[in-house]
Amino acid sequence: MLIVGGLLCLYFSSSAQYASGLKIAEPVPDSFWRLSGLIGKVGTGVNPGSASSLADYKDKLLIIDFWASWCVPCVASLSKLNAMTSEFAGKVAVLPVSQEKLSVQLPFIAARGWKLPFVLDTSLSEQLKAYFPHLTVPHQVWIYQHKVVAITSGESASKENILAVLRGDKPVMHEKLDAVDFDPSAPLYVNGNGGDGKGLLYQSAISGFSKALLNVKNIMVTGDPLRPTRLFFPNFYLARLLNLAAGNSLGKEYIYQNRLLIDLPDALTGKILPPASLQGKIEQWLSVNGLTYNLQLPAGVSKQAAYRYMFDDLNRLLSAQGLICRIEEVDADCYSLEFINSALPVPPALEENKVEVQEKLARLLGRSMQQHVSWLRSQYKFLPCTIIDHTGFSGKLDLEIDLSKLDLATLQASLAKSNLRLRLTRQRVSMLTLRQISPAIAKKEGGRDE
């Protein structure tokens, strides 16, 4: 990976060291000064250099300049330092270090006529980087009187700063803070890789079951202007995560399992939705098939927008397996809410939009059919089919629902008192569907359907 521009150039070395390294104000150990290797002035010819020890620079201001030929700010900084070498001869030593091959470095240095002593030894280059690990170049380390006085970037290499250090004054330069433990082959911030993540603005992650999270509660923070937006659902099954995401972003009716149509082979369905035979004991099943979802966004993101991020993230995971979840109009079984006798008049509502739950009785007063259906879907979400309003009634009415038994027969008896019933029918209805699809199409369409 290579980014060139601005004042820093990002690079990853295949032999990168992940030690924490020396910090500003820390003393330089004797082991550092014992390092040795090929160091030479290339000049206008190709000189392989000679064996030298860093102890040769112990009594000078030593500026170790990590650079690369493709890094524009590096070249500018080295050119400036090269021009000042004669002015500070005997007091300042500049030691450029590159991770590039000598076949790239030597012609590049020779073409510019730089007179600086360059590290021409791969082993010594790696050892120096181990003492001062970094992610970007230019990366300059200033050492004086056996102590690290600065870790900075190329723009700080000025005559004024050099004179300040030699006088014992504090130079005016910023501290470069990219010397962190980072493994480019591992996820960012996991186990401290790349830092503690305190500056994180946006991250989403999906992982497998975690025993350590068994007793951890869900986190749902949305719409708060002072706190980061956060969705965290530990050890959920995939079907439930899809219902939560769609129900909070695409329509609240999709939050229920009976509004999710899984059109997949039984073996695959058994990994997405717990089999009914488990009868509520799904711990072992979750340990194999459970997922943990985590999302962090900037503060103030709305609930609907945050859950849409979640829905799209889940679809990205599905697309890699040749699956897609979306809303479709399909022929499906459903419970049609109808009047038993359409000729009978509807009694006028007693109050306006009021819900009273007294022990085992719910009184739903002055509510529209849409409101009644929404309540019934929530209360009877265990039904195998969703409830659809087919009364054609646009006014307000009252219902009393017996809650002594939460089963279909008791519900039907309560509805019958208001001249209503649920009739099992098959009709065209919008459903959240989960189907197999080619990975190419899933990648293109996953999460885009409204």
C-alpha cells in the first residue's frame, strides 16, 4: 500500500518491527551505539560503503532520517539537510535510512549528488527501525547528548532547530506520533493493533460467538448529539439480527420473525434460525452459529440511519456466501383481519387512542385498524404468519383482548366480541426475504432494496 502526498508517505515493510521503540527524552542505550554496518557516501558514483559503528556519531547531534525515493517530502527534506552539512561539520551528522533495495537507492542518491553518509546495510536498517518503529516517512529521530530529543517529520529539519538543540534549548517542532504497534496483516485496533482506538469515528464488525460476551447486554445509542452512535448485539442468531435491522430501518413490521421468509435449503436455514426442536434451549446451537454485531458511528446519527448501516453490513456478509436479504412482494400465508359480518355497524369509539392493560385484559380504545394490527403483531409475534388488515375500515374502534392465555384460540374469541376474526389466507404481501443468489449480483444489490 502506498500513498504519496502532503507531508507524509505511508508504507508497510514486509519485515516491519512491532516493538514500541525509544521515545522522546529517553536515554539511548549502549546497545544502540554498538550497532554497525555498511555506511557510505554515494556521491556521484556507486560506493558500497565501509563498515562503520554508530559510536562514530555519539558526540554529535545525530539526525536519523528514515526516507524513501518515492516520497516527495523525504527528498525535499534530505536535499535541505544535505545543503547544511558543511555549515555544521563536526557538530551534526545526518544518517539517512531506507527500506528500499540498494539497486533503487544508489542510482537515486547519485543522481542528486547528495554527500551525506547513507546506511547501505539491510540488517542495520532493520535494527534502526526496531529502535524507532514508524508507519510513515519522512520519520526523523534527533539524538543529542545520548538522549532522544525529538521524533518528527521532514519539515522540522531547519537551521534554527539545529542551533536550538546545540545550544541546549527546546526546538520548535511537532512530535510525530505514528510509532505504534501495528501489524498490517491483523485487524485494526484488535488487541491494541495500531493503538487503543480512542479516536475511532466509524467502525462496523461482525464476529462469531463469544463466550466472554454471554452476560453482556445489548447497547443501543442513537440520535444523541453528545454520544457516539452505537449498536451492539452479542451472540445473536443471524435471522434475529436481520429482523432487528430491517424492522428499525425499513418498516417496523419487519422486526418480527414471521415477516422473514427464508427460502434456503434446510441445512443452511438451520444455521440462520434455531430449529424449533430446540424448544428454547439454544445455547449449544448459538456457540456454533451465533454472531456478534458491533457498529460505531459519529454522534447524532438517527435510529433509522444506524440500523440501515446494520442492514447493509449484514447483506455484505451474506453476499460473500451467495445470499441476499431484501424486501419483496411474495405470495405468503397470513392471518387476514376481517369483519365476521360486514353488514353490522361498528360501535363508536369511547375514547381517543388509549391503551389500558389491567392484569389479564387489554383495552385498546379509539384506535385505527392500523394501530390495532400493529399492537396485535407485537403481542402475538409468536404466530407463524403475520397479521394483515383486510377490514377496509378507516374509522376508530375499541377492542378488548383477553390476555389470560396468549394463544390463537383465546385471541379469536376476543376478536369475535367485536365482530372480527383472523382468517388464514394466502395472498400477496411484502416480506423480508432471504434467498440464494450469485455472489456477483449479491455484491451489487445487497442492502439496496427498499
